[in-house]
Amino acid sequence: MSLDTEVDKIVSEFAVTQETLQKGVERFIELATAGLNSDEDKYGLPMIPTFVTSIPTGKEKGILFAADLGGTNFRVCSVALNGDHTFKLIQQKSHIPAELMTSTSDELFSYLASKVKNFLETHHEGAVTSTGSQKFKMGFTFSFPVSQTALNAGTLLRWTKGFNIPDTVGQEVVSLFQMHLDAQEIPVTVSALSNDTVGTLLARSYTGSNKEGTTVLGCIFGTGTNGAYNEKLENIKKLPAEVREKLKAQGVTHMVINTEWGSFDNQLKVLPNTKYDAQVDELTGNKGFHMFEKRVSGMFLGEILRHILVDLHSKGVLFTQYASYESLPHRLRTPWDLDSEVLSLIEIDESTNLQATELSLKQALRLPTTTEERLAIQKLTRAVAKRSAYLAAIPIAAILHMTESFKGHNVEVDVGADGSVVEFYPGFRTMMRDAIAQTQIGAKGERRLHINIAKDGSSVGAALCALSEKD
Ligand code: BGC
């Protein structure tokens, strides 16, 4: 077969039909309801109660600290909430060394604690050496699936996004972090545990929810993907009765749920499953889990494309100057070496003969290409990215369906989104909106939706969580 025919075949495998979108929404609602009822299904949607029971109004005030372990970076910040929807953030970001992602709990958490110490020494001189018993409150954003038992406690269910430290699984992560902070004599108490999506929901509610309707969802499309929303307490049936009664007696009506939608449809009943998806899953530390994430988020898009290119080479229609797999450029044979940033450059390339793509592929993979090959690669890139954006519409549409706040005549709602893919991938939000319009929400519903980028939401939100903690 010719290159064109092979490419068209793959592109059609990556197309997401309206039927898949609508079935996806139905399945999401089914799995979300089951997940709110019980944790029985190990492969189901986690739907984790976060113990965050109030949404900020924008009037909150105070100076708080936040530590944020997201994926590739660790951030330590101090957040000054001014009480008027604005805040001032001072932050220090460090790249997590790759070897720490597969090391031990002690190595990782002692590294995180040392970064907190460094931040306090640099930006809050005197804090570390201050004597006396006064400790600073810190919110901890830990963006992995954690089963939360209280606002400031939760055990790690499993690692995602390339982390694989077996001895952390099943451990309570706040105590672990606190132990290392104490060991390094850092005057900080971790008073709230949060997820980046919860942070994004809270931060967006603090800064701008009244601009375009209530914020109903906080979501991330970056290295990983996930979403959090506010659910009625009475619908969270898996919370023990005594916990629900106690909260009700305190006047609580809602609780934020961290859906962990990366694990939507792990059984692959509606999600597309090409042979490339199966190959990528094989390479991960959480095989069989987070199957939605593995089709949607930034960490996986480049890897899917890499598998397609290697496959087309093996069929003898691409990179024919290389006689064998072993002779292909090393980077093209190295898992995770093709960054989604390269895909974004290919996506928007309109230069003659795709010269920008030629340069990107040479720089990123040391891979020389012909114009014909580049045209094929661009088609494939666009197909992989479009499938990601289309699938991303499913949980958003499903959650809108489930939320009270979206019901009612002409009600407009706000969705806070963060992450490199939604922020920087060319056309991602537009494609996602096109797909939302094709779901049960319809074009009219889609127009009532405002998707806004919530910068730094994950850290600011952790600080807001720490503030909501009662002494
Ligand atoms: C994690 C989530 C997180 C998401 C976005 C996923 O891999 O399981 O907890 O919210 O990535 O960072």
C-alpha cells in the first residue's frame, strides 16, 4: 500500500464520531453515579470526596503557603489573598529530577521538603530560623489519585504520569510530607491536601466566577487530565452515614468531588482503542488504568504519534532510507522522547513544504524528512490531537448534565481549565467546543459555557483549601 492509503486508514481510526461522543457521555454519567455510590469497582471512576465543603467567594483574606507536586514540576509558593478576588503569588519552581520519579518515598519527600526550606529561606527570611511554636499553614497539592479521608489526609491509590515509587502506594501522603518537613525543622504544618483540579475550581471561583456565571468545573489538560466539581452531599452515597450526618448538622450541603476522570472507561467499552494505544499502555507503570488519560493528555500524544511513525516505517512506506528498525534515529526509537510541544508546532505549520516541521523534527528527533513525509506526519498529528480534544468533550458535557447549576433557562456557566495542552495546543479548545456541541448538551448548551484558563489555579487553590481548614 502507498503512504497516502496507510495514512488515511490511520486517520479514520482516530476519528471520533458523534455516536461515540454521545455514548461516552452516557457511560460517564453511569460510571460517575456508580463511583459516588461505592468504591467496589477497582477499574471504575474513583469519584473521590475531597472534604472541601465550601466554594470561595473572592472575599477570603490571608497569607498562606502552598506546595504543589503536579507532574514534571514542584512548586512552592506563598499566596497573599487580598479579599477582593485578587491575589499575589510568589513562587519557586523546580523540575523534578527523572530519577526521583522512580526512587523511594523518602528520597522524593525529603527532596520536596528541602525545596520548601529553600523557598522560605529565599523569600521569607527568618522564617526557618524563627524560634517559638508558631507554624505556617500550608496547603499541599498532590495531583495523583488519592483516597481522601479528611481535608488533611489521604492515601495514594496509584501513581500516574510517569511516577512509579511502589512504597508510596497505600501510604498517607500528608504524614509522609510532614515527617520530612519536621525532620528538616521547617516550621510548616500541612493543613490541607488538594488535587490540582480542586485547586483550579477553587481558584477560579475566587478570582472570576462572577464574570461569566458560576464556576461549575475545574479541569486540567496538561501532562495528565482530570476534573473536579461540586456535588450534592446526598448524592455521595459512599460517604459513611455518620460522616454525612455530621456534615449535615454543620449545615454542609455540597462537597467537591475529584473525579479522577483519567480513569474513565478503563474497560474500554466506548473509548477508541487502536493498536498504538495498546502499545503505549504497555509502556506505562499503571497499565490498564487511566485509559482515558492515555488517549487525551500531553504526556501521551507524542508517544502515540511515535508508535504510528515507527509502524509506518516497518511497513516500508516512511523513512525508507533506513533499512531496519535498529538503524532509525535513536530518538525515534526512544519512548517518551517526542514531546507534545513538537506536535503543536507541526499542527500549525503552514510554511512552504512544511519547513518549520522539517526543522522541529530534525531538532527533536534528529530525523530528516521529505516533503511528502512531512505532509503525512502533519495529517497524523492533527488526527491524534483532534481525537484528544474530541474525547476531552465527554467528561465536560457529562458533568454539565449532572450539575444543577447548568439547568435553567439561559443560565451561563464557567469552567476553569489549566494545563499545557488546553493552554498552548493550537485549536484545542475550539475542537473541544465543537465536540461538546455534538453531545447531548447541543450547540445551544455549548454557547452557555465559558471555558477560561485558570492560571496558577492549582497552587492558589491549595492555599484556599488550607484557609478553609478549621483550627
Ligand atoms: C492524576 C490526577 C491529576 C491529573 C492532572 C492525573 O494523572 O491522576 O490526580 O489531577 O493527572 O494533573
